[in-house]
Amino acid sequence: MDIRPARKADLPAILTVLEAARGIMRASGNPNQWPDGYPTTEMILGDIGPGYGQVLVEEGTVVGYFACIPGPDPTYSYIENGAWLDDTLPYYVVHRIASLPSAHGVFRALLSYCETLTRNIRIDTHADNTIMQGLLKRHGFSYCGVIYLMNGSPRLAYQRIQ
């Protein structure tokens, strides 16, 4: 599996991956995290423009997508019922992790990529996203507390420092 910067030309494939991820979420008991149309095309283009959006490619096919964005993230400035492992070091945030159901090893691959940029990674997820919570635990992330998105929706916040 290769990782490369996403391009505007990848947008149809990325949208297909996002739709597949919504299906995985709904089938696993997480119907509310990504409503139809989320993440929006504008969000993905906003990731692509500065080079934060990445695609995972297997045998010439886009099988996954994520954004690895340098902090600070304004939604991470306040954390409730806990604390960040470290709140002084620079960090990157991983958002919009998605893959086709047939793709395996996507999370491990994206972590390897992000580790080339930073040793301090933060991720948040919906309380119903048990798949992501399991991945985070298996890959050494620590639960830190609850953050709130700009719309006020709570998310479970995790951090890993290598």
C-alpha cells in the first residue's frame, strides 16, 4: 500500500471511499458520526490544497483517505474529564480516516506516514465508533478526555507520543 498526496483528480475516488466508510460505520452501530454528505467536498478540497489530504493506493486504486494536519486544532484547546498527555509539544491531528471494506492495514499505514511528520499525534472519534476506538487502543493511543467540535458535538480524544 502506497501513500501519496491527494489531488483534485482523486476527488471521485475519495468520495467513493468516504461513502464506503459511512456504510461501515452504520453497519457497526455508528449511524451518527458521518451523516450523508459529510465530510463535504469542500472539506476534502480544503485538505488537498495545502497538502494535508493523503490517499492510500493499492494496485493503482485509491482504497483509503485521511488528513494529517499540523496543530494547533482549535477544537482541542479545551478538553473535559481528562487532560492531554502533553499540552506543550507541537502535534498533528489525523482527521477523516476512511477506507474501502476490502482494504486492510490502512490505519497502520497512515500511522507510519504521520510518524514521518511528528512523534505527537492526536485523534478524536465519536463515542459510537467502536472500530476506531479499538484501533486507537491497539496502536498505543491513550484516551485523554472529551473535546467538542465547532458545532458542539462531543468527541472522545486520544493522543500518542512516541
